[in-house]
Amino acid sequence: MGVASRKKCRTDLYYGVDYNSHLGTRRAGMATYDPAAKRFCRAIHSLEQTYFRTKFEKELDKFEGENGIGVISDTDPQPIIINSHLGKFAIVTVAYITNLDELEKELLDAGVHFGELSSGCTNQTELIALLINQGKTFAEGIENVYDKIKGSASILILTPDSIIAARDRLGRTPIALGHKEGAYAVTSESTAFANLGYEHVRDLGPGEILEITADGTKVLREPGCDMQVCSFLWVYYGFPTSTYEGHNVEEARFKSGYEMGRADTTDVDCACGIPDSGVGMALGYAAGHGVPYHRCISKYTPTWPRSFTPSNQALRSLVAKMKLVPNRAMLTGKRALFCDDSIVRGTQLNDNVAELYANGAKEVHMRIACPPLIYGCRYLGFTSSKSDMELLTRRIIEEIEGDPEKNLELYATTGTPQYELLVEKIRERFGLTSLKFNPLETLIASIGLPKCKVCTHCFDGSSRFGAKEEATAE
């Protein structure tokens, strides 16, 4: 979140960053520029034991100034503050750099030094800052980032005079622009705007670089034509009230559920969403299938918000179990159908299904909002981005084929014998009465963008590249 205002920005910045909490669980940071003292005000805190607001509310008064940036991050401590030939600036990123070691060596060989380490490794936000410093201007430096990194990077830079926002070159992650009287703001989640009084003006285009002040905006780099926005924003990552590229998250989830319910011939007594991201789909499924929506399982929100995800796997599994409470009164004797966003490792689903049967469900049917996850993500660093062999599907494919890489295209294609066998193996593993995944065509239609504009790599291994990234990959 970035805010450029005629008034002190700290309140809008504080609450705006908080509205991005579902996108990260490890660290948070904010920085403002105090023009009177001619200095940056910065704080970085761990979120692994508590939540964003509790960490920053006691020190909020120290954030002087009208311009500020902040971030919720699963990666490195940030913002970092840099002094270079471009001047002093603070920077935050939403980035995932797969060739970080290669770029680190290139910079070290050129005599550049790194000052920030994260768990003994190079801080990728600092690496991006150092690549920016190679340009004669911020726009030229950001173009250098676009040319050199593999993966993705969206960037906010705070200077003494303005905020510079740069969306990932292929638009894999979003940046939305908002405006109210006397202020402009940019954010990953448009849901941050409404309660702070901002109107969602537009989304930055892929690779667009925009300079922002309280009085207006200036395009420093026009957007590119190629886009590969992450489809999983609509499946899981995005907050229901957020909108990307003109397409609302909850609306897409409802549409996908409606189409799945309309086409399904399974006899069930009710539909229910696995909180939180399965709820929109389940409401759509109930409407499309002509069955009531029942809250057969609820999330205990007072102490288990979605954003609290411990880094330890054993504790993560415990949290997944403890935060969801089945309702025996609504389950007993019912043929219940549940909608969920995806199946990644399968740990949480295993616990949920056992609890549902234990609380009286006669049948447990599962419908998944997206196709099976066959490939680990190469482009984003969010919490659910997994390596190939962490995926349940890959482990099952290895059991079937003796090789987790064999016939992946066939297992990823809806309706093939391999696909049907994979789905049946997953159903058997969890003791489900029935299991179905949304076809990719239904997901894309529900999002409402052309498939060529949406990254579906985790489902089918495909991704469309621009010329520069293609050259870099070669």
C-alpha cells in the first residue's frame, strides 16, 4: 500500500496495509518520509506470533509525513532504505526471483555490496533496489529489473517527493490506483479503498510505471500488451471484495460454483463452503444446483483469522484443524456437499473430512473451485506456492507411474483416463463420497478474461511470455 496525501498519511497507510494481511503471514513494514526532519520513518515487525495492527498501533504516531509505503510480506524484511545516485528512497516489493543467485553473483562480480540479509540469504528487495540503481533514472532502473529477473516483481518506491509504483512486467501481481480529495493511493488489493474513502480509479497495466503525488499521477512507462495475471487470485488469494482487471473475486467464485452446480447431477441435501475462500463458490453451487446453502462448518474468527498461518508445518496443520468447527446439528444424517478453493498438500482436507463424518454426515461430497494443481508456481512467492513434490497430485502420480514427471499433460487434461484415475485416487484417499474439480474452461469463463491474459501454469504448465522474458529464459 502506498499513500500520497496533502495531510499526514499514517492512518490511511496503517489501515490500508492491514487490508493486505491475507496475502502474507511472516513480516510487515511501513515507511513514511518526514519533510520537516528530512528523514525516513520506518518500522519492520514479525507477524508470526500476532497480527499487523497489534504490532504497529503503539508506534503509529512516529510516522510523520504525507507520503508513505507499506507491505505485508512472506519473504524478506522490508521496506529497506537506500542512498544512491538516484537519491534516498525506501522500497517495498511483491516479488519472486528464481534467478536470484545468478543476479547476486553478477552484482558481486561488478563490485556491488549487499547490506541486507534475510535468514543468511540475500534480501531480494535489496537486490531489486541495486538493479534499479544501475539506471540513470528510476524508470530506467525499473526497466533493468524487468529485463534481468526471472519470476515477477511489483514495486513501490518512496522518494522525498513522490511514490513510484511499478507493476510486474507481465502483470502477474496487481496494483490498483485509488483517489479521494487531496490524496492518491496504490495497493495490491482494491478492497483497501472503500472504507478509507478512495474511489478505485483503475489498475496499472502490465509493466506500467506511475509516479504519484497528492496532486496527481504521471506515467513514466506505458503498460505493455502482454499480461499473465495470476488466476489463483480469483481462486484463493484475493479478498472477496477485491477486483482485478475489472473482474470481482466474489463474483468469479459465485459464477464458477453456479456453473458447476448447474452441470452436476449428484443428489445432495445441502451445499456448504469451507471458510473462507470456498464460501463464494458454495453459494453459487447451491443456486445452480437448486439446494439450500447450510453452514455445516464454521470458522472461529475471533482468534483464527485467515491471515494467521504459522511457518511450522505441524503447527500449521493444528491451526487448520482448530479454526474450523463442524456443526453436528446441521450435519447429522445429511448428504452434504462442500466447496473448497483447492487441494494443495491435502493435510487440511484429510482432517476436515474425518471431522465431518464424526459429526454425523451421511455422505461427504467435495467440489473444488479450480483444476488439480499439477505444477508448482514459478512466478509468485505467496504462501500456497509449492514445489512440485509438495503437491498431493505429484505424489499420487509418482505412486501410479513410478515417476512424478510422467504423463503430466494427460493428468492435467480434464476427461482423460489419467485425469479420472488421479481424481479417483484422491477421492479414495480422503474417503469422500464423490469428488469433482472445476474444469479450466469454467474457471477462465468465470474470471472473465481471455485465457491468453491469465497465468494457468499451476494447472496446465502453460504460461505466455513477452519477448524479453523469452530471451532471458533462453
